[in-house]
Amino acid sequence: MPKGRMNFYQQYEHFSIMIKPELLEKLITFRKERDWEQFHTPKELAISVSIEAAELLEWFQWKTEQQVAEHLQTKKRQDLEDEIADVAVYLSYLCHDLDIDLNKIVEAKCQKNAEKYPVEKVKGRNNKYTDYF
């Protein structure tokens, strides 16, 4: 099916921000087999998300948009994918351990953002929401 004729879910299904249940189970088993739960307190997991997100930023630091596009076509892309995976893994552990439904909270946040940033006030603008009220 041509890209323009795909529905949203078909076109973007591989970009899901959610971890499949089977993959989450694999992550939890991996951690349990190594007895790492003892180190994975919510505080440590939150710190780890932040550290890995900072490492993700390093991949882009000091690069122009052109350089980023070029690096995406090289073996360096794997480094970027590894950093994204690290963020996703720690976030998955954190949500699992705190019994947080990521789908539910992202949906709630979308609703809050829709109310905070009404299209008729913000379309094409990047101001902070407090500038609109």
C-alpha cells in the first residue's frame, strides 16, 4: 500500500513508544536473573533515565542538521539507537515497578496539552503556554 494511503496505525506502528508485553517480560526476567532489582529503586531508575537521556543528547551535540542526517546513514546510527533503547528500558522498569500504565498517562497528558495549547491560539507558535493566557 502506498505510504499516502496507509492509515495512521499502519504507517507509524513501528514508532510505538510502548514496550510490548512480551518484551517487558523479557526485560523483567533479564533483571531478575541477575538479581538487579535490589539496585533498581524508583530513585535510581529515574536517575538512570536522566543519565541515558543526556547520553542521547550527546549524539546530537555540536552537529548541524546536515551532520545529523549524514550520521544517520552510517554505523553511528547504532549508537543513537542504543541510547534510545537505554532510555526506553529504564523508563519501562520504572513504570513497571511503580505500576504506571504508560499508555494511560500519555493519553491523559495529551488531553492536558490539548487544553493547555488550543489550536486556535498556538498554531505555528512555540511560546510557553503561560504566554497565551
